[in-house]
Amino acid sequence: MNRSNSGANLPTLRSHNAALVLDLLRVAGERGISRLELAERTGLTPQAVSKITARLRAEGLATEAGHRASTGGKPRTVLRLVPDAGYAVGMHLDRDELTVVLVNLAGVVTAGRTAPLDFGAPADEVVAVAAYAVAAVRDGGAAACRGAAVRDGGAQPVDLPVLGVGVAVPGPLDHRGGVLHRVTGFPQWDGYPLRDALAARTGLPVVVDKDTNAAALGLALRAADAGDFAYLHLGTGLGAGLVLGGGLHRGARTGAGEFGHQTVQLDGPVCSCGGRGCIEALCLAAVARGDVAEAARVLGTGAANLVGLLDIDRVMLGGRTVAADPDAYVRGVRAVIDERARLGGIDAPVPVTAAGGGDRPVAEGAAQLVLAPLFGRVGGADGGADGG
């Protein structure tokens, strides 16, 4: 997400520079990267890179990964990220289901679980269920690590270094304060301090954001060349996550991406938000009667409006409803966008793809709300996880 690609050789920017280096280690993966390559890609001096990598190694975040042949002189030492040096829990609290994953620094899911959820239950009960799920996935990840350690003949780890919990929920909400507002269909959550309540239950820093924002963040980190895109999530509701100018666009009040509540039929049916003719109401009604083609056409109409408004590079579709028939939704949405482009004299319509994974990208993206700032990706939490 948003960050400068070049380093600065100033002591006051050591954390920024370390994040640049750490992110390049993340992207390099198991293959690793040499100090010389790190210097070339960040613009830092070799001395600055050596100091940063020494500190990262001392902190257990980086390690040597062999040597690479050099064009002259001695072989270059290659460094790589240590994925198990840190973890984040990602959680998706949907209206009827809870998904939680444990993700390491490399973005790999090492444990996960899904369970039914009644989001309309008293808030404290929902938080108790969420806290139990966090503990369960941490235990599952630790058990897997212990099993791997035993197989490798090593010592059994006592605990996992969990950096925090990222929670993705339906909006609207205030992501900075971690406070929910009048969630569509569940107004009783208005003003509830979810971040602080879950932090108190788990003893971990917590970050809260809209489900669509979390998914968009995770997808942007996974595909660095995605450009400006809209992630449209169709599940129990309909919303959008927007990546614009290389950064996650939340808006001044975390209100961006309320895609489902754009009016497309002035005298249409009443929506759960209180409005009429919202694209969410029309789309979900088509889904309920099994008319996938109509649901895709309605979704495509909203997507075409978004493309025309923002001139984005691509549209990505996700959510459990899309996952049930991804080809039909991609085909239907693409048809509307292509037709709108043709009428506008545009030769290169915006591509439409399915994100895949159903609701899983939301939970994985929620984990990135915690991890992204570690790599200088400010599309995550503002300055990192906040435990309240």
C-alpha cells in the first residue's frame, strides 16, 4: 500500500528504512535477497542496509539463506524473512458466521476455523465468542508448530508471538476508534467500542475495519501490480473496498465503499438501511429467488457506475454468494461494464475477475490490518494496531 519506494539515510527514519527492507524480504520469499540488492532497491547506502539487516537478524525477523553467485568478488550472502517470527489473528465477524485465521509474517495461513455466529445477539456475548475463537486459533497454531518442531527434532515452542488481532465487520464504523456505528440491519451496535472490548478479553492489540476494506488490503498486498481497483463483496450484504492511488481509500469517516446503498431504482423496494431501491436490496432479492443472471446484472450496473466515476483499472468480485457461481457473476458484471464502455467509445474495458476463496480473503485481509504497518504498508492500521 502507500509508501515511498526509496529509503532515506537519516537516523530519524530508521524505522521507515527498516520497514522498507523488511518488505523487500517479504516479497523475495524463500529465495531471499542480498544486501546489495536491498541497497539498490531502497536507495540506502550499503552501510545503512548492513546496520538494518543486523538489527533485523538480532530481533529474529531475518536470517541468512545461503549465498548467490557474484559477477565479481566473493559470493553474496542472501537474507530472507523469518515467517514464524510473528503472527497476526485475522477475524471476519459476519452477520451469521465467524471466520478466524492465524497468519504468519509471510502472509501464510497456519490455522483457521469457521463457526456460526448470531451478530444480533447482545454485543458482549458476540465478543466472548470472538475472544474464544482467538484463543482457539492461537492454540491450533501453537500445536501445529509443536508438531513440526517434534518432527524436526527441535524444542517445543511454548507460545506464538502474536502481534495483534485484526477484526473485519460490516460497516459503517470508525476504524480509528474501533467503534461500530449503525450496522445495516443491526442498529443496536451503534456506538459499541468493539476494539477496546475485544482487546480487554484477549490481552492483545486490536484493529477494527470494514470487511470490504480488509479484503481489499489483503488483495492489494498479494498482487502488487493490481493498480487502482474495486473489490465488490457479495455475501450477507453488499459492499466495496477501494484501492486508489496505491492506498486503501477509507474516506474521512471510514464511510467510503458503501457500495450497496447507492440508489438505482427511485421507487424500488425498501432496503434494510431504510432507503429505497438500493443495489443491495435488488441484488439480494434476485439471489433469494435464484436468479443469478439478474443478480449479476444488478451488480454489474453498480460496478459500471463505479468504473465511470473512478476510472479504476479493474473490478474484483468476492464473497460467499459470488463463490457459489463465480463464472456467472464475472460474466454478468463484465457484460454490463463492456456495454457501458462500448457506448462511451472506450476501446479497452475494465477487466473483471473473481477473488476466489469465498469469505476467506476478508479474514486474511483482517490479519494484514495488523501486519501491513510492520512492512511500511500504511493501508493497514494508522500507525499500527491499537490496543486501546
